[in-house]
Amino acid sequence: MSGNAKKNGSPSKTNHQKTDYERIFHPKKLAIIGVSAEYGSTGFGTNLFRSITAIGFQGEIFPVNPKGGTIDGLNIFKKVEDIPGIVDFAVIAIAARYVPKVLEECLKKGVAGVEILSSGFSELGTEEGEELEQQIKNIAAKGIRVIGPNCFGIYCPKSGLTLMPGPDLSRQSGPVAFLSQSGGIAIDFAHTGKWKGILFSKVISFGNGADLREAELINYLANDDETGVIAMYIEGIHDGDDFFREIKAAARKKPVVVYKGGLSGAGQRAVTSHTASMGGNRAIWESVLKQVNAIQVYNTEELAQTCLAFSLLPQRSFHAISIIGGGGALGVAACDTAENFGIEVPPLATSLREQIEEFLPKPGSSAINPIDVANPTVPAHALKEILLCAAEDKRIELQIFVSLLYHYKPYALAMKKSINDVTPYRQLAESFREVVDKTGKPIIVTLPNPKKGLADLDVIELIIRARQEFLARGIPVFDELHDAIRAIAHVNAYSTKRKIK
């Protein structure tokens, strides 16, 4: 991709304003307006200054406040224009009535873009709020891009920009971009990704979207080499035709996962008071998203699970799977769930069953598919051989392993050892990776855990550690079988329709 395409996005029928996204997402000089020199200040500007410093932003930071002073050894500039040289990006965190004036100063300084954390605009539904937001739009039209107002800003792991307040987010970049009208959902989703295994290219909380908003940002992300999956939480859109055109074009290139808030009557009323957007009719939204081959999800948990699957699984359809581990009832439930999502769990050939039975404990096990290992403490080397045998069936395109690690707790107690010391989760992760590499067929691990009380904090810790070992080897982990199968179904739906087109 040429430098110009990265900078301005691909040509669109919509006349999007030219935008220097490089200076916005990877600024070398950053101004933060609204930083206080007062000891113990908890203002948004001060908090974001400390968050960006703590996360390890590599560029120069210039705090700004009319009162001046110092913070953490840095001089606080009284005006943006006092900052020496070019400023790439600015954060505005001051009272709403002062925002237009400061935004004009940023425009004159040559700032490429700003994020306005301040609230008090159209979301209030007041004449004053509407007028202030219109002033922002008018200034933006002169040649400066605006994210917000009423937002949490940008998280870009590569550059060290972070959302408010996100000093402890990961600096490891990945393929998932997330657009959100809600600041709260943006920061929560970024934190969820950190432990669930979702790595981000960018997270953008755009709030009221007075200037840069969903359609234009989709256009950018569709052509962004750092982004492989586009996810979004949206409450309402301003230009339906523009949105439809951009999301359709983006879905031709990469998966687009949409959580649409405000589909209920009560939800639509809440949307209007939150970001001053029009929510829209449920049937229309579902029809439009289906038409453009976007994946619709209905809560943040499903959003996270779907993004995890798209980011770690090959983009192809998986119509027949094997399910290994767990117990008899889990296998029955897995078959029912798979069938509901149009996924087959075919019985394995007799010759393969006979090979698998050599590694299964007796009695109580079954090698048919689902493969019931009967004993949750079957050694890692035996499970590896079982997975290798099942993968020999040409119909099997993906394998799910259900690992009941919490059953190691009684063994740990009996041996008076830590559950971490007796559970071979590292060996399992290493063995499964070897199977994937040898067979070319992905493995998904599910780690269900009914033990979540105070007496089982060690089990919870074990599950967290095991998840990290599998994720470190590129193996997706889900808490429940249903969640894993639903995520596979989303990958199937997107891949099948994209292939047909």
C-alpha cells in the first residue's frame, strides 16, 4: 500500500476530508490541554497525562494550562501556540465553553487532530450544548480532525496513546481495531482483550462524533495494514448511505463485527441521552448488517469471543469438527449446540476409533466423536496422540478440546501440593501447538470452571495461567463450549458469504 493510501484512506464515493492519520495515531509531539500543576489533581487532563506517561508514550508531551506551572518536571505551557515547533496531536480536557477557542488555537498551530474528552455538548439536549458542538464542527471543517467530544479518546499500543484512564493496557499490538461511541465500553473492551487474548491495532472512542465518526473511520481501518479485524459498538449513525457503503466495502476485505446498542425501545431512549444519536429499528439494522456481510453480535462478551476467533483462526469455513475431553453430558450438549449452528460432529471411522481407544482410560471412555476421555487427568502425551488420530479424518477441519482442569484440585489436596504444581497445562499447550503445526488443523480449547468461590481462588488462578499458556502459542481459549461453537459459526458465516461473492 502506498504512503498516500495509508494517510488518506482509499478513494470513496463520499468526499471524506483528507486526514493525516499517521500524525493522529503515531504522534511525535502531543499536547495535553487541561493539565493542572496542583498537587493531587484528579482532572481528566491530569489523569490522562499521567496515564500516557505511565504506559510509556515515546514521543514528546507538552502539558498546557493558562495558569502555567510544572508537573513531573515538565513545564506547563500557558497556550498551545507557545509550544515550540509542530504539534501532531492534542488532547482537550477542559470545560465545554472553552473548547472552541482552544480548538481554534490548535488549528492555527497546524495540529493534525485532537480528541476532546470534555462533555457538555449535544448529548445534553440543550441549546447551549448544540451550539457549542456546532462550533466544533465549523472549526473542524477548516482543516483539523476532531475525535469526540464526550469521548475517552484513542488507544494505540504501538505509539503509546491510551484511553482515559488506561495506564495499564497492553503495549503489544495486534490485528483487532475497535470503534466505540461509548467511552466506557471502549476502555472495558480494551481491558477484556488484555486477559482474553485480543490484541489491538487501535481502539477509538469517538463519543458524539462531531467530526470523525464511524463511516470515515471504517474507511480508514479497511485500508490500514495494522488492522485485520474491525469491531465496533455503535448507538446511531448520521449518514445511513455513507455507513452502508463503507461497511460493505470494508467487509469485502476483512471481517467487520458490530454490536449495535439501542435496538429496544428503552435502549433507543437511552442512546439519545448518551451520545445524541438516533438508534434505529432492530429489523432494519439486522437486515442491513446481514446484507453487507458484517457479523452482528448482541453483547460485549459475544463481541470479544468473536474477535478472538477471527484474530486467531484462519479465515475459512469449519463445517465439521471433533470434540475431545470433557464428559458424556458435555459431548451431548456440544453436538446439540453444533447442530444448531450448522456445524457437523461426524462419527470417526472405525480404524481411527481403534487407534484412539489405545490411549483412552477404561472403562467409561468413547472414541466415536465426541471423544469422551472419561478421566480429566489423561496425560498430555496421550491427548496429543488422540488429537493427531482424530485429525487424520479428512472431514475434520477443526478440533475443540474441553479441558476440565478444576478436577486437579482434589489431587492437589491429596498430595498436599499446589494445584499449579500438579496440573500439566504447559505440557498440554505445547502438545496442542505441535498437533496444529503437524496437521494444519486449528485447535480451540475450552476451560469451563464451576468452582468460583473464595475457597477456589487457586483454581481461578490456574485457569488464568493455563489460558495464557495456550494463547501464547496461538490457541484460542473460551470459557464454555457454546461460546466457542458460536464464534466458529460467525467465522463460517463470514467466510462462506465472502467466498460466494
